[in-house]
Amino acid sequence: MRINLKTLPVSEILEDIAQTLDAELKNESGELTVAIPDNLGEGYIKGVSFDSGIGFVTYNCKFYEDVDIHFSLNTVHPLKFIFCSQGSVGHCFQQGTKVHKIDTYQNIVVSSNGYEGHILSFKKDVATHVASLEIIRSIFAHRSNYDFTDLNPTLKELFKDSVSKRQFFYQGNYSIKAADIMEEINTKDYTGFLRNLYLEGKAFEMLVIQIAQFEDDENGDHLPKILRKSDIEKVNYTAKRIQGDLNTNLTVEALAKEAGTNVNKLQEGFKYVYNLTVNKYMQHVKLEAAKEMLAQSEKNISEIVTAIGLNNRSYFSKIFKEKYGVSPKYFLRTKKETNNQEVSE
């Protein structure tokens, strides 16, 4: 199947997809969604754009036949940062013949030359999750970008190339930081105005991560030797394992064995991906969960300490205050005072 799209704005991308697939286009506070019809596949495609010149399109779908999406319009195309967190997707320039495969946990930075378009290719029966940041450089340039100070010279030139004078393609190493953001976007329960603000924040966070990834790759001499996809997958598996078993104090040795790697490689992987050791990451996840429970649940502090697998309330109070600057007791008291004030009003 071939889907022909306008490349700007994001709203027209989603309108063209909906029309081609004969599907409904839903608009929820600026976030547009097209559900893939049952006879064509599964999942959805979403898009949203912001006044800053950034658009954000996510493809979370599986098609029942090969699908090529052609971005072709006689105007300057946006600068694209594309990341794949599941499956794989192909990219090629409209006039080109070489297809670049974007594998799971890989990203590309791509800019066409002049009015030349792009093609994204989805293979049949492959569950794929892809996020594409679409940056209209002529609009983005009106932000206070401080002349892109300290930005990598290559990216600085790309951001300033508002009329797309030259073609550019870069394919990155494996990383899971952007995949975490994509998962957060799918799971956070905001609606309306808050959802729109949240998505814009995540779009900028995604941009920061992809730029940092580019700069890390350019500075290859300092990269750890763990950039194989299999190693990144083991880090991702371990992170999810920790998140899903908060009330158990898992050891690094047990986690490494379960993930099929050794302790040193796992530690190197966490240091590269999260800039934390495995134990520090585990502590971070437990404290974030504790803070969420303090804010949202009716559990008392002792119950929360047990829920996150700790047996020492004093130790919990110590590390909580180190991370958030206030004690759990103060945090809980502030929450209650706020709730009482809202009730009285």
C-alpha cells in the first residue's frame, strides 16, 4: 500500500492518512489520532504540533501488508529526528534508491535537499513503534535559541539551514533513553490542556536526548563498548524488571544472570544509558514510586516503605530527603494541608 502525504503541517499529515485509510480522525485538544482499520492492521498513528515549530508524529501499529508512506510536497521539508523503539522501519529519500533500516533502539537525523521528499516503509506483520520529530526550521529559528551555542557544528548548520540547501542523513548507535519517553507518553494520564503541555515538554525532551545521542556518537572514542543491540536490550529488560518488582531487593548478580550477561557489562550499560549504577537506578525507581504513593494514595509512610521493599523507615527518610530536599513526613503533611485547603475553599 502507498500513502501519499503532505509534509506540513502535522495536522494535514494525519488528515491525509485518515482519508487514505478511510478512517476516523479524532482531535483531542490538538492531539490527532487515526486508528488503523481492522482490515488493514492494528494500532494507531498520532500527531500534534506546537507554536515553537516542532511537530510530533508517533506510529504505533502493525500493518497486514507492506506500507510505504510518501512525504512529498513542493516546499521545504522539516528537519526530522526519527526514533524506533519497537520493530523496524525503512527510510529513503524520494529520489533515492538506498533504503536505510532503522532498527529497534536506533534513531536517524535526516534533512532532504530542497523539495525532495521522504519515504517511510513499514513491513507487513511487524509491530512497530516509531516517533518522528518534525522541525520547521523557519519557525523554530524565531525561538530564543541563543545562536545554538555549544551545539555540535554539524547540527548547528542543520538547524540554521531553513531552506534545506543540503541533504543530510545520520544513523545513530543503539540507545533506550528515547524509548522510555515514548512509553511515558503512552501511559501518563493527562487530558486537555495538561496533555498538550505534557506532550510539548516530552517533544523537547526527546529532542534533547536525540541531540545528545548524536554528539555522543560523534565523540566515539569515549563511548563504552556496549553499543550492540543485544546489550542495550539486556539493560532495557533489567530496567523493566526493576520497575515491575519494587517490593523485592534484587541483587545486581541475580539481575545480570537473569538478563544473560555479566555484572560488569550490566553496570557499564546502566552507566551509559542512565548515568547510574544498577543499585542507584533501583533506588531512584523505588523513591519515585514512593513519592507517587505519598502524593496519590492513602498509604501511610510505613506501608509505603514496605511496598518498595525497604525494612528501615529511618533509612528511607534519609535517602528520600537527600533526593527531594524534604522528609517523607513533611511531604505527606504538605499534601494533607493542600487537600484541606481545597476542601475548605
